[in-house]
Amino acid sequence: MSKVLLYAGQPSDSLGTIVASADVTRTIDAATVCNPTASAATLTLHIVASGGTASAADKLYHELSVDAGATVPLTGLVNQCLARGATVQAVAGTASALTLTISGRTQG
């Protein structure tokens, strides 16, 4: 088991995969979203099972509003396990407005 940075970046304004767990199992230990802009922005996150597509059934956050200048812990992601083939998918309401950081552990 090794600790790794799973994602650090700015989710786009169209739904996309930000963490893929193709050949290992991953456990999320920490996740935060920061909004360095002057306006509130939203974030939607899904954990999608292998072979699946993002839907209401796997949504963890729906248009979570992040105030301007705020940093918010994403406690709903902590301790989530991504089985082989699972993904974390995200979409921001405004492109390049939010910075998302996710760290965790990989196994096998």
C-alpha cells in the first residue's frame, strides 16, 4: 500500500474522469476543493463503478456551491474505495474556477 496524490487540478465544465482505478484498488484519504476566484462556483462529483456511466445513483455531490475564496473539505469522498475499473468523475459549473485535490492509497 502506498500513499499517492490521485488528482490535483481544475475540473472542466463538462463531465470527465479525474481519477481512474484501472489496475489497482484505491482508497481516498483526503479531498479538498478551493475556489480562488471572485465568484461562487459549483462542483458535481460521482464515483462510477467499472463499466458504468455517471448517473444520479452514483453522485456524491450535486452542484456543491463553493464560495469565492473558500476552501472546502470533501468529507463525502474520504474513505471511499475505488475498485478496479472504477472512476471519480467531476464537472465544475464554471471552467477553471475550482482547484480540486484528492489523495489516497493504492493497493495491488
